[in-house]
Amino acid sequence: MSGLPPSPEPPNLARRLIWALGGLLVIGGMMVAVTLLGDGRGSPIATSTTPSTTVMARETTTTPSSTSTTAGPATTATTTAATTTSSTATSSTATTLADPLAALVLSEVGIGSLGFGVEADRVIADLDEALGPSDEDSGWVDSFSTFGTCPGTEARLVRWASLQGFFTNGETEWAPEGIRHFFHYSQSVAAGEGEVLALATDKGIRLGATVAELTSAYGSDVSFTDDPLFDLLWEVNSDQGTLWGSASSAEDDGLITVINGGFGCGE
């Protein structure tokens, strides 16, 4: 046995403890290194900041949404303003419409643009539109009728309250024989059964005006004649036609009771 190599000397206890502690330190250091370095992509703390960034991004995204919501009422207000402006314009247009009676000026040649000689159906239709449906219409009757002897073979009387329109198929200074046309009107307080239309001449004379006002409006062009049937007759001298009527008296406070244009039917 003397030929075998000697056995190694067993280490003592202190040396074993140093080795053990050294090993533990090495292992601990490796674990710390692994924890700190991980797999080279950063620590767990740095990774935990990602959810915080995502939340902030969502808050930023909601800001335009809030602005859009605020813009809604502004758009609605603009629409309402436009609607109000439109209503105001419509209201303004409605208040400036002309009074239909203002266009129906009583003259020696007709009523407004409806002159003597104009076709009967047109005049009646236009007055119906301006004044409403007539209150009385005789239709075409024999020219010798309850409202006098008229030109031609047939005549017609149509009444709108205090205004009477006369039509004939006979010859007048306005149209030849055979044409049914407008040839005379009479605006009278007696005809309207209390309903008097506010029609006037181009000088502003209407039923109820005084003789003084008539004289002031027409001056020397107006003349007066006493008549046993029509009280006081007045007439405005004109080269175009005839404007005439009657009044309650020749005094300045006498009232205009009839305004006629053209010559009507005789007795």
C-alpha cells in the first residue's frame, strides 16, 4: 500500500465556511444582476409607466369630442337666427302690400286701370278679386229694364256694396255696337245699404266729403246745378270724360252723396 498516492488533506471547518459564504455571495450577486438587468429590455418599473401614458392619450383624445359638443348649440343658434330673419322679412313684405281700394281711383274714364270700353267679363272679374264677390248681379237683361233705358239691346248691372258697375252691348263713345263692355259706374250711399266702400277720386274726394272740400280740390273746374230729382248736381269739367255726382246741399257743409263716372242709363 505504500505505493498509492497520499489522500488529500481534508479542509478545516473555517475554510469550509469561507467557501460556503463565498458561494452564497456569488449566487446572490448573480440573482441581483439578473433582477436588475433582466433580459436587457428595461426594468419592471419602467415597463409599468406604459398604462399611465395610454390613459393620458385617451384624455387628450376626449378634448376634441368636448369641443364638438360645445359647437352643437352654436350651430343651432345660427339656424334659429336665420329662421327669425326670414320670418321678419316675410312680415315686412306683408305689411307693405298696397290697399286694393287705393288702386281703384274713381275718374271720368273708369275705375283705376279698368277704363270704359274694357270687356265686361274682365272688369267684373277684376272687381270681384279686389272687392270680393258681388252683392248683386242682374245678369244680361233687356236694355230697357228697372235700372233705366240703356244703350244697345242688353245691359247688365253688378254691385259691390256702394259701387255699381254698368255694362252694355250697345254703341258708346268707348266701344262699338255688339261688344259687351264697361261704360258707367256709380258710387252711392243709397246703393250700399249702409256699407260704403272707401273709394276716392285722384283729388281725394269720396262719399261724405263736403262741398267745400270738393270746391277746394277742383277749383274752377267744378260746377253746380240744382236738380229736382237729385238735389244738387256737381260736375268736373274734363276733356277726357265726365266725372259728376250729387250733394245734399250747395252749402259748404253739404255732403257728397253720389260720385259717377261716364253717362248711365236714362229714363
